[in-house]
Amino acid sequence: MTESSSVMSSKNGSVRLIATEYKVIELFLRSPNVVFSADTITERVWGRDSEAEINVVWVHISNLRKKLKSVALAYSGLIKATAPSEDKIEFTVILK
């Protein structure tokens, strides 16, 4: 992944990420195996004063999965979502 071009590459090709997708995947890759609540992702990616809602996080995660899957990058299946309660959703990237 290169920050200057926001491109993730594999032997099967590459995919360009929009700025927000880049920020989301960068957050995950800098903290592998850490569980982030949707609120934490919103705060870290969009900022503390953002009015972005949880569905915005879901949309960007979904888009990331599709893009990464399109070039067969292993990360696509590793972005996990869990719902420990009705009002809380958490995301993590599991790296081994």
C-alpha cells in the first residue's frame, strides 16, 4: 500500500482507494487484531466533530471488501464485523 497514490497492490493487480477508504484500511493495518467500535472509526477517520453515522462506516467497509476482493488481496476476508449489543458494532482486521 502506498500513501502517495492510495493504491493497494497484489500479484493479481492493484486497486485505487479513495481517501476515506485509505484512512480506514490504514487504521486497521496500523493496529492489527485490535477491535474498533464504529464510533471510534468514525472519530479517527472523519474527526471528533463529524456528523457521520454508522451506515457511512458500513458503506466504506463494504466498498473496501469489494475492492480488495477484486484483486484477491487477503485482507478482504479479514475485516470482521461483530455486534456485541444492539447499539454497538465493532470492526477488526485479523492478521496472522
